[in-house]
Amino acid sequence: QSVLTQPPSVSGAPGQRVTISCTGSSSNIGGGYDVHWYQHLPGTAPKVLIYANTNRPSGVPDRFSGSKSGTSASLAITGLQAEDEADYYCQSYDSSLSGSGVFGTGTKVTVL
Amino acid sequence: QVQLVQSGGGLVKPGGSLRLSCTASGFTFSDYFMNWIRQAPGKGLEWLSYISGSGRIIYHADSVKGRFTISRDNAKNSLYLQMNSLRAEDSAVYYCARSYYGSGSYLIYWGQGTQVTVSS
């Protein structure tokens, strides 16, 4: 079971800005551990969008940005495009899980 | 370039066994933690297991502890997941993934995924 909570879905029109929240606890995000974000398109492997809270791997558009504060983190997508329709997961380290990573519950982004 | 190529999925009856494999290339395999992640139909990603580069540190999630075993063969650049006593709820797409560095760090490279279906 996931210990990181995300909204099940968010939606927006093309060109709009959407944000996805990820709420954890003191054993993960609140403990100072980094948050990472993945984009998961159907039939493909998840892909890292943001690592270590705010960093984008090369090739990821700057429309995607991450932030972290306290026990929560957020992913923002600005200038929403049709190809952004996918599932998004946050991930962090959890000290109560013997050093394992943990995923968020996942958020489906729909482009209207 | 880095590649993780998975094999070994398929259809198995409840109570049966299956072994998944993941063969790596493009990096020094023994230097990195490796992981198994799964996604059941209609569900989110679940972190199942990790293993250190040497194989000495291993973790299994409670959902699979005692039934699944992660292992690696660094001479063959291969990661394995032995799955025993399979249940219907183990039906999922299984992914192997390489950690960026240590346990719990982000998963920088992923295999293509392999389908496991547990059904009579």
C-alpha cells in the first residue's frame, strides 16, 4: 500500500497549467528525503520526469517542474499538451520500509 | 546505451511458480542497486524488491515476502525474481529497474515490462 497520497485525477485544456500534489509523512518526504516524479504512458515503462525534487533529466521539456515543502511535493505542467495525457507518480525513500522506495497513488492527467 | 531486457513472464496457475529475468547492458551491473516493480490492472506502481550491487542487501515488500525472492548474477549481468505460491492478485506487469544510486533512489532505467497472469 502506498504511503504517498496523490489526487486520482486532474484535467485541463491545452495550454493551461495543472498541478499534482503528493503528500507524505515524516518517514519519507517530511524526513528530508528527495521526491521524484515519473510519467507513465500505457504500454510503456515509466519515465523519470523530475528527480531530486526540482531537477529535469535532459530531454524533458521545461514545461514540467517540481517543488517540495514540508511533507508534500508538487509537479506542475504548464502549457498542457495532448501528449501529456498520462499517469504520473511521485516517489520517495521511506525510512520505515527498510530503505525501500515508495510510490504515490498515481494521478491520471486528462487533456480536455 | 543502457538496456534492461526482461524475459520469463506468462500464464501460470494459482500456487504455481515463475522466474523473471532481466539482462542488463551498457553499464557496470555490479555497481548498482536493482529493483522489481509491478503494476496490477487498474492499480498503481508497487515497489516489490531491491538488491544491492553485491547482492548482500535485499528487501522484499510485505505483499511478497516469503513467496518471492530477488537475486542477481553479476557475472551474467542478470537480475532475477523467483515467484512461488502465486496468487491471482499477483497478476500484473512486472518491471525491472536500475536505481540511480542507492536503495530508494530514483529509478533511472527500466525494462520493457513483462506480463504475469495467474489464473486457473
